[in-house]
Amino acid sequence: MSLGFGEIVIILFAALIVFGPKKLPELGRTAGLTLREFKKALNSESDKDRTNHK
């Protein structure tokens, strides 16, 4: 499932209405950090699995 340009614009517009323009950059930064940590944890687990199977 991929999002097109129209869907992204609607989501951003809804977030702007709900959270306000001053809160959006902070929310985006927090979401980015959360995703980065999640990916790092997934990669760490897959690396452990690879070394345990050898």
C-alpha cells in the first residue's frame, strides 16, 4: 500500500488543523526519531539472528 501525493496532502492538512502549525515540526522530528530507532532495533535483531545461525 503506497500513498499518493493527494493522500499525503490530506494527511498533512488534517495534522495541521488538529495540532497547529507550531507543534507540527516537533511532531515530525519525534516521529522521525522513533522510526529511526525502530529500524535500528530491527536491524540489530536481524544481525543477531544471522550470527546465531552460522
